[in-house]
Amino acid sequence: MTSTHASAPPTGPVVASVADAAGDLASAVDALAAADRETCRAVLALSRTIGTGVCETVEGLPPDLVLANLCRLIRADRSTILTAADVLRSMPATAGLWQTGVLSWGQVRNLCLRAAKLRASDREILDRRLAATAEDADAYGPDGLLDAVDRAVWDLEDAASAERAEERRDQGDFLSLQARLDGGVTLYGEYADPVRGATVTNALLDAAPPIDPDMTRGQRLAIGLATLAEEHLAGGPRRPAKPLIDVLVDLTQVTTNAAGTVDLHVDGPLATLTARTVEALTEDADLRVTLMDGARPLATAKKRTADRAPTDVRRAVALRDRGDRMPGSRAPLAWTDLHHTHEQAKGGDHHPDLLVNLRSRWHQLLHRRGWHNSLDPATGVFTIERDGRAYRSLPKGTPLRPDPGPDPPNDPPGDPPTDQFGDPLPF
């Protein structure tokens, strides 16, 4: 008997071969890169017309309505594009970095939204700092560079505004509890103040059970919260200990507004603290400090060939990395493990210069997919290489380079020629 039922259609795309899939991947990457270049051309073209009256003269409409009617852009997209076009007029170096592919539209878009609230003179400073940082832009990662821009913008605001913003964050903490019909409780809250947030997350992580593949991070934190509550209700010590917080202070970058950062152990940027808050923490909290020689931690131990890296080395590497070092990753430090760039089985040891923090999934990926990895101790740059491609990452929270200042007027390019004794030659 012949069946009358038609065969079921495929439920998804059919991939003929790995080669076809690789071709599709390459096409997707090329198309996205081409779209970014065309967006750059369009925004910079608009930048040259803003304030000239061209739109009103040629089209009889302002730029906003031209983009709405001719390009069918929604209000949010129109606002973003016009803001970027306006800001880039006073940030030529940033515009140039976008044109040369150092920055993407996503980065420029968010960067301009942050810079829009700055004065023109402050935008020039931010523009110079971005130009000075250009050679390491890829090592920041797409999100990490924006974190550095956030810190720079925060630093450029006047000190009083920064302190008022901190005070507003202090008023934004809340926790809501709601009973469910099945007898459970739903908790929802927010710690806008980063110091309190760090205190809570450090306590929860410390009270949580060890990492278990059968248990999610959320389940572990829930158990940690319950454990803390049980200890308190059981009559814990009446005199509470000071909170233990890791505050990171780069002596080369300290200012009134951006004196340090605090790790919240969550996905996202490190919270920036003013000098006033860092000073207060020295009295109200126990702070852990690791000496750094540039990007190199100075903590070493005699037990460099032990089965497990010593605690002081782990802490030093953690404070250097501040999160997952896999290029492009945003995972916080609490999600990572130590990885040896030079395996112990091949002669490696527990020196900080040979250790980075990686999530387990990336650790296995590097081994299985044939990636070579290395760490530059002087700069803190972690590099992975495979098939002629290399990707880099800087430690989480690395700030933009300092402002080199404006170029002197009529300054000839390069250094003047000198004789064998180093004295300038006469012109």
C-alpha cells in the first residue's frame, strides 16, 4: 500500500557542508562590515550639513523630518543619528577612527550619546584621549572601550555634579518581597550604590556553596542569602565586621571624580567612585590592596610549582584581571577560574605572569580549537592566536590613556634632525 501522507517539511535551514556554512559566515561578516562603512559615510555626510540650512533649502524640511520621510527612520533612530552627526563635528579624531574601522557604529553611537552632555572643550579632551588610546581599541573589546569612555566622561564633569550623582545613587537602594500563592517568596531589588552592592555580592558569594555543575549561579546565591539569614537569626556576633571590598586605585589615573573602581562581581562595567567615597571606605571597610608595577602584580610566592596556586597569587591575578580575560567577554571575575598560559605539564608554574582568569567554557575552547595564548606582563594584554588571526584583551576597567594635550600650532611633524651629538642641525 502506498502512503498518502506527504513527507514533513524540514524544520530549519539545511546546511549542505561545512564549506557552505563557512561561506555564509564570511558573507554575514562582510555584509555587516559594509553596512557599518555605509552608515559612517551617511552620518559624517549629515555632520557636514547640520547647522547650514541645506535640508531646509533643498527639501523644505528640517533634518529630522527628512530622515523620517525619505529614509523611513523611527524617532529613536533619527535622534541617535542626528546626535552622532552633531557630536562628531567637535570630535574629528573619533570620526577618523570610525572611518578607518577602529571604531564601529555601535561604539560611536553610544559614545556620542555619552559625549552629548559635555561642553565643547571637554569633548575635545575626550577626543584626544580616544586618539591616544586608538592602538589598543581592539584590546578593550567593544563594550570595555565604552566603559572607559563612561569613566572619562564622569571625570570630565565638575566634582560637585559627580558627588551629587553618588548621593542620588545612595538613595536608590530598595528590596521588595512578595508572597506567592504556593507559599514561596519572590524577591526583587536594586542597589544603586556600588559600595553597598559590592558588600552584598561579596557576602552572598562567600556564603554560597562551592561551584556545582548541577546548580546554577542563581541557586547558589539563593542558598547563600538563606545561610546569612540563618546565621543572623541564630544569634551571630553583635558587633558586625567591616565589609571586605576590593577597591582598585590606579595611582597614575587618580582624580577627584574618578579616584577608583569597585568590583560588583556582576556582568558589566566596574563602578566608579569619587575620591570622597574612597577616603570614607578606608575608615568604614576592610580594603584589600595589591601592589602593581604597571599592569604586573608584585605578589609572588615560593610555592610556584604546588598543585594549587597560592592564595596571594590568586588574589593578585584577580585584581589585575578584574574579570574574564577572553577577548570580547564581559563575564565578571566570580564566574572565572585560573588558566595557565604555559601549562604546568609543559613546565609552567604559578607565576602571575603565566596566569589569567577565564571562564571554564573558554578554557576548554582554547585547548580544543588549537588557540595559542600569551600574556604581556608589562601591559596586561592577553592575546589568543589561531590561523593568522589574533584577538587581544586588556584588564577590565582599564581607563583611556591620559589627555596628551592639544598639538602646538604650526608644529612640524616629527623631531628635528640632529647631529652625532644629539644637537639640532641648523636650518
